[in-house]
Amino acid sequence: MEILSNSIREIHEKLKKKEMSALELTDFFMDEIKSKDKDIKAFLSNDFSEAKKQAEKVDLAIKNGNEISMLSGIPAAIKDNILIDGIKATASSKILENYVAPYDATVILKLKKQDSVFLGKTNMDEFAMGSSTENSAFFKTKNPNDLSRVPGGSSGGSAAAVASNQCVFALGSDTGGSIRQPASFCGVVGLKPTYGAVSRYGLIAMASSLDQIGPLTKTVDDARVVFESIKGKDKKDATSVMYPEKLQEKGLKDLKIGIPKEYFIEGMDKKVEDVIKNEIKKMEDAGAKIEEIDLPHTKDALSVYYVIMPAEVSSNMARYDGIKYGFSTHKSDSEDLLSVYLNSRAEGIGPEVKKRMMLGTYVLSAGYYDAYYKRAQQVRTKITEDFKKAFSKVDIIATPTTPTTAFSFGEKTEDPLAMYLADIFTVPINLAGVPAISVPCGKINNMPVGLQFIAPWFCEETLFKAGEDYEKLIS
Ligand code: GLN
């Protein structure tokens, strides 16, 4: 079907010209889900009757000659840690198994205002903690390029849904790489916006100073369209800011691209390195200026992340007590309130999340706070300064998104350090709060490789321009 190769703008034109109805479009993707998702398992839940209703509403508007928005009638998949009023939001955790969201996240409200169609909620690592979606309490999502491999994580369901054409776009969340790494593994585009560009209201919190919601799409322009629709200040999220409109005239050929030598390290897959270097060469041949730069504190980023992130996780997880949300223990020895709390948390929360809660409580405890948490915050500032310095010399930075292509199921579950290394090139970006996009740039043995562009704060448009020009260069 032609729809599969259409961008959001093209589909929008077709809807407006009545070459296709929103209901036909939704029906098409629902059929795709019915035939494909038995194998891929990207979705945790679907609400097809509601999706049809939304589509019919758009068709009525078109029939009545009303203006429709860019995302009207466009079918989307939503990561299960983003709240949709009246729909289950489990964050792939047993402790939220039966939790029904009582309100809409701000991003959902914005999409609803445009009449986007929600096809369902996607699988993820429990509470967004992981890099393979293997930490979901429910089931594993497969990589559409090779069903024996992971889709990446934690937004693995969203990436797999887009890559297998079960939706036009998806929303994910990125705390340390969870949009870009699965986008890279599955061969789609993934954007982590500037911290504060998109409201986090209604996103089930993992680590609040790092979390951002962003799109997973087939093309860079689709990512721009979705980002434009969800960004902006929200009075319900005090960390969100008024997005400063920055004009960006420069295309790829006029850009000075920084290549940080710290992102080509020992231990990374040599084939990935070769692909990335080759793509950088193509951009240079097209006229871009390539300059080697330093981001000297890159080597500390993972350690800093694994102190700050668990600290925030431990406090965010305190609200799950077996009373307020979802799951509660049925154990007969839960005779007082404290044992209800303890048993519910023990039964309802999975091992990776528990590990991070314990680590976080430890680094925040008296006596260790200065040695770990405070120190990590100081190094975080250094990482941010690295980026500031780099952006005084170059317009944009290009790196690999991940050190390897998608790995096999079980390959890294026994070795947490190896799993954590999957995020080595994405984590520094969250610590600094800058925006970054992963764009598919080639394949190794049929497995996609992602090229990451990083821009200064609130310069998403620089990413889109560069990404689009790069897409044209390789198409
Ligand atoms: N994979 C990283 C982690 O496990 C990042 C997760 C995320 O971005 N939500 O923490």
C-alpha cells in the first residue's frame, strides 16, 4: 500500500483532497497491527473502537469543509508511560497492571486537539529502565529487522511499531537514550528534544531532570511535524519553557560539524565505526566542514548518570505503595499498613527497578550524599560545559547513536554493565539537556545503524535541517 511510504504531510494532503478517508487510513493500520503484531509484539493494548471514532470525527470535519490540522486522522502509537484519560497506563510494570489514567498528559491533549488517532499503547522496559525492552513485566518486543534480536529500549515497542509500519508515528520518552537507541536499533528516526521543550505532565516519571517525551518516525520531517505539535510551555510542568523560535537558514553543506574523538572508543563495533566515518565523509564531500572536537568528560557520563538517575528514580518510585495506584498485595501476612506497602512493592516491582531504587537510596543517604550525589552533580556541570565549549566552535555534532547494532535476546541480561554501555553515546546528551536526533544511516548484516546529530539548546531546527539534507544525500 502506498500509504506506507507517505510522509505525514503527504497523508495530510490526501485526506484534505479526499483521496483517502481517515477511517480508511485507520482501518489500514489496524489491519497491519492484526497481521503483524502477533510476531513483533509492539503493543501492550489497543483500543480500535475509540480509534475508529476519532477517525470518523476527522472525516466528518473534512466532509463539512472544515480546516483540519496536520496530525488530524494520523494514526499514532503511544508509549505506555504516557497517560491517556480512561486508558490503562502500566509503564510495563506489574504494580500498575490495572491502573487506568485519570487524565491526559499534556502531549496527549495537544494531539487530541489536532484529532490524531491513537491506535494503542506500546511495550517498554519497566518504568523506562532498560535498553532492550526485556525488562517489561509482560512480554518481549521483537526487532522487526530480525525477530531474534531486541528492538532496543526503553521505547522498544514504539520503535518496533514505527519500523514495522503499524502506525505512522509514535511517542516515546528518553531519559538516557530511550528514544534514540531503539530508533537506531530498529532503523527509524528518533528525537530527544531539548530538556524543557516538551511538557512532562502526565509522563510517568523515571528521572525528572533527564526525562523528555519525543517522536519516533519514519522521516526527519515527520519528527519535525510531531515535535512542532507537542512542544511548548505548560503551566502544569514548571520545568517546561517557552520555546524560543530560532531561525535556521543553514543546510548541511553550510554547517560546521564537530566530531568528538571520545565517541570513537575501544570496545565499539568496528563495523559501526566504519559506517559512521563513511557517512561523515559523504557529508564532507557534500560541502560540510568537518572538525575534530573534544568532549573530555564523556568518559564520566555513564558513571554520573548511574548516580543521578537512580537517586531521582528512588524518590519517584516512593509513590507506589500498593494503595494509591494499581496493584495491591493479596498476601495473607499483610496485616498492617506497613506490610501492605512492603509486600506490594516487593511483588509488584521488577528486579531492575528495585536495583535502581536501592542504588539511589544509597547515594542519597547521609554520609554518601557528598561522595556520590553531590560529586555527580558537579561532574554533570562539567559535561554541560563541554557541550557549551564545543558549540562555540561548531554548529552541530555528529556521532554514532550506539556502539553496536541490535543484540540478541538474553545476550546482555546477565551483564548489567554491558547493557548500560548501550547508552554510552546517548546519556551525555540528557545530562546536558541538549537536543539530539538519531537518523538511519546504513545497515550491517541487515541490522540498522543510527547516526546521531546533537545541536545546541533549543536548536531542534538545526537537527531537522541537517537530518533532512542527510536523508537526501543518501537517498
Ligand atoms: N537505557 C537507559 C537506562 O536504562 C536509558 C533509559 C531511558 O532513557 N529511559 O536507564
